[in-house]
Amino acid sequence: MEKFIKQRNSGAHVQKVNSLPCTRHNVIALLNQLGRQLQGKRVAVLTNEYHLRRFLEFWSRLQNEYDFRVAEPLGIAAEWICPSVETDFTIAALELRRKAEARGVADLRAGKYVDRCLDQLASFRDHLAKSPESYLSPAEQKRMVCAG
């Protein structure tokens, strides 16, 4: 992806951020690992069109856990840049995914969202033991210390 972006904008700054495998923890990892560096800068996030709303919703909600503020990023859907060839199968699969994403955003706004990634934390024990500050939100880090 870095190569793709830099071919189109050689001056773009692209930085890899490792995270746990869910959208919420993607945002947490960005804020943990780059948050202070991003203050006062323009930031763009490239993701799937169907993830974009939920990603931005998590971003605005998670800001409250941090003692710094980073402006909401410019959301860019990969499909806007490089449309995929859609077949009847992919159109049907994408429609199901869009509906699931819409339910996820509605659940998040209603306070009913379940982060399934939290159920899998034991499988990431090695990464979390080495640097929980990279992967977990401040509230999750506190809970980990209290449970520890």
C-alpha cells in the first residue's frame, strides 16, 4: 500500500502501525503509537468504504480517553481510488458487509457494541506483555493492571 500511495504522491509520508485485529484497536494503535506526533497535522486514513463510518466513529469516541487531541482524519475509501471488478458474488457479499457495518455503527451509537477482539486478548499475550501501551486503550491498560 505504501508503494501505491507514493507512486501517486511521492511526498506522502506513510508509516506502518501494528495493531490488534479489529477496527477499534486499529484506531487505538494509531493514537497510542502516533497520536502526539499527529497533533496539528493533516491526517488521512485509507480503509474500505464499508469500514469508514465505523472507523471515524471509533476515532471520535476514543479521543476522550487520551490527553491530546488529533483532528478527525480525512477518510479515504480504497474503492474511490481503485475500483474493484464486481461480480454478482462480490456485490451480494459487499451488500451483506455493508448491512453488518451499519448494524455495528448503530450498536456503537446505542452503547451495545461488543468488541470481539477483547475476547481474544489471551492469544496476543506476548505482544501485550511487551508493550500494552502500543495496543490497548488507556482504559484497557488500567483494567489489565488491575486484573494483573
